[in-house]
Amino acid sequence: MNAKQKEQTIEEIKKLLEENNGIVKAEKLYPLGLTYKSIQGLVKAGILDHVKSGYYSMGYEEKPQEEIILGLFPDGILCMDSALYYYGYIEKRPYEWSIAISKNTSKSRFRMEYPVVKPYYTEPEVMELGVTVIPFAGGEMKIYEKERLICDCLKYEERLEREDLKKALLAFINEPKKDIAKLMEYARARKVVAKIQSRIGVWL
């Protein structure tokens, strides 16, 4: 590959990255005339960044974590403390990204050093229950509705910091647009009706 061809290929890679939220699978690079060996050559030259097995980017370490999450997990759903943060229920973004994902997905997708992701493997039949979207890294990311989120936080409360759970419940109680009928529907589906009634029922 001469200098002109290399420059053209790099421009094509940049365009491909723009179309794929900044991260691209190796299989999408092959139609550009690249081979595994040439991809590794671009990585060695510092042109491409190896994100994790089979995934590549440019300027990876300078990218905001949100861009990386959206690029790697378009099928994932923000849940638990990550969702609490984006709803403003807790002030500090958690160190780990809590992502709900189908239990049938490959575990290897989460073998990465940055950002740190904590997967919540979920049954497909309940994964899409109560999903909505929020603006995220120039695109859209799935997130659970607040009513579903509160049910999940009570279902898995041992996985949350006690203070974060306390803040989340109080924020939801004070939420002006909460839907109690929807909350109870999700509580039945997530089998936390007793917890909802005992922990926040008196304030609803």
C-alpha cells in the first residue's frame, strides 16, 4: 500500500467510524481491502486503536465514555445506578457502567479495561419491559423508565450503595410526573410489590 492509498484508506476508516458511533468491528474493515495483518499494522503505527477483541477505533482513550458505551452496546439498556445518575437521582456518575443485556449475549463483549462495564444479564422476555430512550453522546441510548428502574433497584438493592438507594427512593417519591399505576404494573412483573408497599407506599 503506497502513501496515497494509505491516506485514502484512513479517510475511509474515519467515515466508517463516524457511521458506527466511533467504534467498528474488524469485519467491516475487510471490505476496504484491509486484512488482519494490515489492521494490526495500523494499530502498531498508532493510527488505529484496539478496543477489545474484534473492535477498533481512533483516539479511543480521548473519547468520552458515553461515546464508547453507545458504540459498543447499542442493544444495551442503562439500568441501576447508571440510570439513576442520568435521571439526576444521584449526583456522581458511578465508576462502573450498569448495562442490562440479553442473557444470551456473548460474555466476551464485556472483556475490556475501559470503560468498566457491569452487565446485568436479563431474560429476553423482561428485558424490554419499560424501555425508553434518552439523548446520549450525540445519539440515543436505551434506559429503563423511572418506574421500572425503582422496581429493579429494590429487587437488587444489595448491589447498590445504601445511600444511593435512599436518594433514589426519595427522588422518586418527589417526582412530579411519576405514574403509580405503571409502577405497580412493573412491581408485579418484577415481583417486588411487597417492597414497594413497605418502602415507599405510604408516601405515594
